[in-house]
Amino acid sequence: MTTTILMLKGMSCASCMNRIEKAIRQVAGVSRAEVNFAGEQATVVHDERQATVDKIQQAVAAAGYRATVVEDDVRDERDRLTQQQQEKKRQQSSLLIKVLVSSAVGLLLIIGMLPMMLGLHLHHWPNFLHNAWLQLILSTPILFWCGQSFYIGAWKALKQGTSTMDTLVALGTGAAYLYSVFVTLFPAVVTAQGLAPDVYYEAAVVIIALLLLGRYLESRARSQTSEAIRQLMGLQANTARVVRGNAVVDVPVAAVEIGDVVIVRPGEKIPVDGEVIEGTSAVDESMVTGEPVPVVKACGDEVIGATINKTGSFRFRALRVGKETLLSQIVQLVQAAQNSKAPIQRQADRVTRWFVPVVIAIALITFALWFIVTRNITLALLTTVSVLIIACPCALGLATPTSIMVGTGKGAEHGILIKDAASLERAHNIQTVVVDKTGTLTAGRPTVTDYATVSGTANRNEIKLLELAAAVEQNSEHPLAEALVAYAESQGVNLAKLGKAQYGKAQYKVEAFEAVAGSGVQATVDGHQVQIGTDRWMRSLGIDTDLLQAQQQHWETAAKTTAWIAVDRKAEGLVGIADALKPTSALAVSALQRMGLDVVMLTGDNPQTADAIAHAVGIRQVFAAVRPNQKAATIRQLQAEGRVVAMVGDGINDAPALAQADVGMAIGTGTGVAIAASDITLISGDLQGIVTAIALSKATMANIRQNLFFAFVYNTVGIPIAAGILFPLLGLLLNPIVAGAAMALSSVSVVTNALRLKRFKSHTLMHG
């Protein structure tokens, strides 16, 4: 099965969305089709052998619309999006001209009709504007030039045996116009029936003007909902400085190949993903990961395309190019999420599917009742036109997708990738957050957390001892050895002085290096025998470790690994090593608990270590010593208690639990398997992303409910008022012009409300 995203043209309302979905689903080989009215795109899952893209496009064309394929390469898609923007601006300019022309004519017609409306005879008033023939001449081009899109859309729908919002507008304005034409041509026939020969050209023209104004404002507002995608695509560099042979050349990003050596200077964008092979620098990754602090990059570190090099110059080898880069994958994920449908939208879709036919039926009943009761065709016509015009399924069609588009785009800005709208909706119901320990709460790598010397930490020999230890340990590949070397460097030890060839001329000469399995390492450094390892090994060598025994026991109680440093068979220092907590772990747990959520730790580590970490971050419920194949069962156990569970993890062993959870959240720094099994990915690995994701889900769902409430209430209240329900009680009738204004306002207000989500900020979460 293949997933194809199509850009659609010609949609005017939510009814169009339903028609296109139905047309695509009827193509043999299509398993799923979802149309996003707000984004004007369709996501189609299909078997390419049966349902080719051409067949799908033909089905869309047969339904009266156009479809073009959205490319999955950022560069191509960015060019397409730029062209689309330019086309939309041209359409908006054309629309604005029609708004201004129709508004000007509408104003003239209202001026001409004002004395009749007020029942006054005004001197020096331009009464010639009241002339029916002049009004016919002025209004005809407005209806069939400015309003042509409504009539063309209605005709296309009619040919398909269906109806849309265009049908309602065409019927409403067409009825007012044709009745007025009849009165203009045959006034005697009307007066013979005892009716005044009144015309309603101004109503038809002003309604067209108001609806076009609403469509113009809606188009302007909707263009902002896809701003996140445009910003992401705009991040990519245009060119790259590549080493080709003995020369350095600038080439388009699309021409960079895997394995190319790329040079990046200070202030430049990194063009593609790769691995640093020479030089160091600080890189600003905030635009992709949401992490505000620049990250130091050195040999062996990976760099992400579209991030910005801040200080130094470096070279890297290209690892991923084109649609395989992280930026391309982010764009694809955000597009897929924005085009997906939340379960809550199904309710609105069911309503809009039957909305227009029901409204037409209500309008016909309204006309019949008023004419039978009053025998006044004018009154019956006005109420019928009001019903047709005020009823707009657009607000219902826009209520959910606009909020989803803004919400998922906002998530991407904060380094949170949401798989689909359903995941975003489920996240707001989360009650329990289950977190893995290693790589999630902790950094996932050993770090020296404590260091003590027999002589006392203030002794000048402290750095000397670290130099000797690092000189030995840098010959080892063990993770604990890497932790000690990194700590030594952080304390001011110059690695260039140590005894490994890659650091150049060495001050220390390391000889007879040996790694003793399960015990430690030893070597001779400048004539001194240096041994680093476990307490048991030291005692077996006859080395006394009693002086720091209390310190060792205290650190081990805190679930830390200890390593002794002995020089010339005398214990000189003790190092405490642990998988250190991420700086934001405790803050994130606290913030989740303040949101009323239960936070649970799930780890395969031993209970002593798990309890120590849980205590440090404030977690009260712990499942320890859980094997990878038991993690999913633990999630099921929590779900059986009636909880909506989110699982946060980063490893392959977390994938089953991520898939089992109601919402799986993968740390983006983890494995691809974990990310593929998740519903939400936190690119930066910062646990504050969990808080942001849940808060964003709550804000988005609240926004959707506001939109749906407004859309349902608007139609529930508006249609009966337009039908004249208040006339018997208060003597009030809704003027068709007011109905047109209300209809235009409904769609604009829904989109504007959705855009409020753009003000969502994550930093407020950590401080209440």
C-alpha cells in the first residue's frame, strides 16, 4: 500500500469534501481516503497496482475538482508551496476586486431602495436609483461575474446529482434575482394579484458581496494555518559547499550525495544530515528540535540539516540527503498529521453529509407555509432566501481541521511530532504517564557524578591523579572508562598531554596496558603502576580501601557504580559513576503531577537503582526488574484499571509497550523502532516535551469544541430565525442581507478562533 497526498482545487464547502472522499473511495484499490477541507488536501492510502495516481486524479476530476500530487522531497515541495502561495495571492487579489465592485454596486442599490425601506418620501434623494430597469442593469453583471463561482459550483454539483453550499447560495440569490426580473418585466401581473411590484436586486447583490468578503477573509486566515509547514520548508539551505576531488565547489542541496564531504562556515546553515569528521563548533538546533541552547559538535557527532552553525568551522560527511533527511521526515509527518481526521470530526462529517439537502427541504417547507398562511409571495420569498443563505456547512467543515493544522504545526515548532489527529485527540485524556528510566529519565550513558581522594579534595594532587587515571582509561573502550575520561577533561585535564597517539606528542608515557575482565584496567604511566577497578579487585591485590569505605557505601546506596584509583599499589581516589538524570526530568515529573496525572516508572533495572532514581525525580509508583517482553503486559495491567495510559520510552525494548499504550511517546534521540511505534515523538529528548504535548492536546481539543459549539449553535439558532419563527411572537423577520453577513461571519470566526492556538507557549508549563 502507498500513501499519496493530493492538493485539491475547487472546493467551496464541507459538502465538497464529502463528495471528493466518496469519489476516491469508489476507486478499486483505495483502502482509505481523507480530505482536509481547511488544508485543501487529500491523503489516500492505495494499492498502486490497482489504484494508480492517474485513476485517483480522474475520479476527482469526474467529481468536478482538480488534484495534483504533493511531492515528498522538501525542495520540490517548497517550490510547489511557493507557487501555490503565489496562486492564492492572485486568487485573493481577484476576489478582493470582486468584493469591492459588488460592494460598491450594492451600496448604490441600497441608497436607491432606502426611501422604500424606511417608508419615507425624501426630497433631493437620488430616486432614479430606485428604477427597476437601472437596478437590473447594475445587478446582472454582479451576479454572473462576481458571483459566477457560486453558480458554476452549483451547476457542477447538480450534474453530479448532489448539492453543496454553492447550491444554497445559487438558489437564494437566484430566487431573489429572478423574482425581481419577473416583477421588472411584468409589473402588471404582480399588481393584479394585489401585491406591490417590489424588487430585491439589492438583496441578491449585497448577499454576493458579503459572501465574497467572507470567502476572502476566510482565505486570508486559512493561509496562516499552514504557516508551520512553510516555515519548516523554508529552513533548508539552498546550496552546499562540497569537496569534489581537490576542489571545493558550491552545489545545489539537491546535488549533494551520500558520502560527500561538506564544509560549513560560521553563520551558515547545515545543508543535509551527516557526521562531523573535522573541527568543532556550537550548532543552533532550536528550529528542528525546539532545544534553545546551542549544542557543541565535535568529531563523531551527528549534525542535522537546516540547523545553523554558530561559531567554528567544520567538515562533515553526508549521511542522509533528499527525502531521507530529518527535516524532510518532519515535514512529511506534520503534513500527514495535518491531513488526518480526529475522531471528533466524524460527528461534524456526518452532519455536513446531509446538511445541504435538509436545508433545501426546510427552505421549501418555509416557502410553502408562509405562502399558504399569508398568501404573500414576497414574505414567503424573503424567508426562503434567508434560510438558504444563513445555512452554511463551512463552519462545521472548518471547525476541526483548522485547529488540528495549527496545533500540529505548533507542536513541530516545539520539537514535538504528532503522528495524526487521533493521537493528538487521545493525548488530552491521558491519566497516567509511564516513563522508562534509561535514556528517558536519565541521559542513557554513564557519567561521573562524584569524585573523592584519600588526601582530600582540596589537595593539589587531585588533578594529577585524574591525569594518571585518564591516561590509562582512554586506552579502554568500556563505557565507564569513557565516563572517567570525559570527567577528567571537564575538570581541566588536557587530553593532548595524555598517552594516546591521536592527541599528538604525549607528556605521559603509557605502557603495559591491560584490561582485567570484570575487575578493571591497569597500566604503567611514567614509571607509576596505575590500577582502576572494583573494591573486590583492589582487596585481592592487597590494596587497602578502608579510608573511603563509608563514602563508597553511601554512593552504592544511591545506586552508583564505584571505581577505585590506586597508584603504586596504594588507594588514592574513588569515583562514583551513574547514569545521570536529565536536567529537566524532575521538573517534568513535577509539572505532570501538577496537571493531575499519575507518573509511573517502568524499568528493567534492579529495584534499588530504580527506587533511587524515582525518589530523585519525585515518582511514587515504580515497576522495576521488568523484562522487555513484560513491559507491554504492565501497560495492559494499568489499562485494565480503567486508566488512559501514555508510555514514554526510547529503546527497541520499549516498542511493544509504546504500541500497547493509548498514546506512545518516543524520545527522538532513541531508536527508529521506538519512534515508528509511537504516536508522538519528542525530537530533542527533553522530557518537558511530554508536558508540552499533553498541554497542547488539551488546548487544541478545547479549541475544537469551541469551534464545533459555535458552528452547531449558529445553525441551530440561525435557521429557525431565518425561517421566521420570531415573527408570530415579536413581529421580527431576518433580512436576507443580515443572513448573508451572518453566514460569512461564521466561517471567518471559526478560522480566527483556531488561529488563537498560535499563541500557545510551552515555557509557561513549568511554572504553572
